[in-house]
Amino acid sequence: MSTLNTLNLSAPNASEAAPLSAYQPQQPEKPKKASLALVLSLIMPGTGQIYAGRETAGAVTLAFFWLGVLLCGALLSQPGSAIGGTGLLMAASLYIFAFLDAYFSTLEYNAGIASFMIGGNPRIAGILNFLTNGFGYFYLGERAKGVWMFVGLGVVGHGILGHYFGNSTAFLLGWVGLQSLLAFDAYRLARRQLIASFPEFEGHSWKAAGQLPPVLPVALAIVLVLPLVGLLLLGSFVKGGSGIRGGTTVVVPQGVEYVNAAYGLKMTMPPGWTADLKQGEIHGQSAEGNCRVLLLRETSLLSPERYQRNVDAQVSRKEAFSVYDHRHAALDGRRAAAMTIGVGPSVTEQMITARTGLTLYSLIEVGRDDAEGCPAELKGIEGSLQFAR
């Protein structure tokens, strides 16, 4: 299996003695179980490291893991919260780090080599650089590099990425990518320093009789990382797939036409109407203001019927709003769900929802009951709507 060349070195806690001047491993009389350390950290991050004899490292990991969990609470009240996202990333990273570190720390304890890695542990350097902008270099004594990276990544991460992507999932993906490269560089540097001091480590094998094979905790870490990356990508896709952006409005003989080639979207308002794009929604209104339309676009796995039932549940709780019926309809030749909503004594809304791929389009038609030409105009707008995807 792997050697100390493959992310498998550990840092002792602060109470351990200084590094030995020569390579003289002192194996304990009673070895510990690496599998038990792994399970303990899977149940509660930090406890496996404490079991492996690294009390300080375990306590620090446990404290910052729960700090990350507490910060995640911000996502409940504000789904797009940057603080909540930071907490989620911290908690997930430390959870994976904790069980890997506990497992390999136990093997290092059994081999009697933990003392040789004080102040130069590749795993510690890597996680510090991943969660910060270069603190792993300070840990390794590379202060100048740490300062340059701290300042440089602050400019790149929060300057360039923030300028082009804002507080979005794309920004988070870019930031995670930069921090991963930084973590790898810190690990590489720590390993090089360690082998320069103790060349014997280069040929060290992790295979130990009676112990859990190293491939299992490493594979588990990969299995946990992939869904996290997938969630980030899915979040980016969902966020990018909802709402309407761009497009043009032109005057045509039939009235006012909105065209968006990116979505294959086209909709024509009658003469005298206005059409505007506001906050990712198309708003159309007659000159008198007694007829209006609203077009929504949302990425969702729900069926049109289930989506409208959810809207019904929200609308029914509002004062002066009432839902009259649910029925089948069609929109741009596609099967759709429709419902009629009453707003007070004189305004009626009709909502028609259809699916194309993973996207739902909802056309909301609003008209005053005393507006004579309104039903025909709304029907014409409905008939003009086209969307390719």
C-alpha cells in the first residue's frame, strides 16, 4: 500500500517531546487499534485523535468542527449566507480530516514515529492551508511564503473571483479549488522537509498486521468528498437555471415582443402594452393597468401539478386570496397545470405551469373583472408564448 509519501503523516500534540536527534523509533508495549480510532472520529470528530494520544490536536479539531456546525445555522435563516457556507465547508473538511488523522496517528503511535513529526506534519500543514490563506506555511516555518500567500490569495479570492462571480456557487468552487492547491503545496513542502530530516521515512510502509488497511479510510474520504463537490455543482446549476436573464424587447406589428435566444423564449404583448425584465421575471402590463402578465422560470424536479399545489398552500394563507380550481391545460403545446386565483372582489389570476426538461415556466395572467378586452388580450399573450428549453 502507500508509504509516508501519500498524505499519511501525523502531527503530535503540544505536550509531546521535541523531535529526536536520530531516527530511533520507540514502539509502545500495548499498540492501539486504528479501526477504533477511525470509528470514534466518525462518531465524534476529535475523539479518535485523543484515543491515538494526540489530546491537543483532538480537542482543537473538535472545537473548530462544532464552531463550523454552529455557523451552519446561518443557512437556516438565510440560505445564501456566506457565513453559513463557510461553516459548512469548515465542518465537512474537519470531519474528513479528523477520521483520516485519527487513523494514521494511531499507526504512527504504534510504529513509534509520532515524535519525529513535531512541527512538520504534512496533514496538519495541508488542513491549515485549506482552511486559511497560508497559515500552513507559518506552521512549517515558511513565514515569508505564508505572508505572500495570505495577501495574494486575499486579492485573488476576494478580489478577482469576487468581482467576476460575486457571492455565488461559482465563487465558492473557485475558492475551494485555490485552497486545495494551497493545501497540496503545503503537504508537499512538509513531506520534503520531513524526509530531508529523516530519510528513513521515505521507505516506510503503512501495512501493519492486524490493522485496518489504509485503503479503506482513504476510500471513505473520497466517497464523502465527491457528494460535497456534487452538491456545489448542483447548487450552481439550480441557481443558474432559475430566473430569466437577458433578452431584448422590440416593437413588431403584433405589439411588443420579448425575445431571449438563450432560452429559446419568445412572448408577444398586444399593442400599447409594456414589457420589462425585473428581478428575473418578465412583467407585462396594458396601458390602462387593468391587465397584467408575469412569466416565471424555475429549475425544479416537481411536476407542474405538485408545484401548483405548493403555490396553492402558500396563497391560501394570504388574506383576500382564494383558489377556485385546479385543471389540466396546455402551454406552448406542452401539458400544463392551471389554477384560478381570486384576489379580492374584482381581480382574477390564472396561473399556468408547464415543464421543459428540468425547467418550469409559469405564466400568471391578472385581469380586473370589469376590463372588457382583458380576457382576449391575455389569451393572445398565452398563445404567443414559446420556450425551447
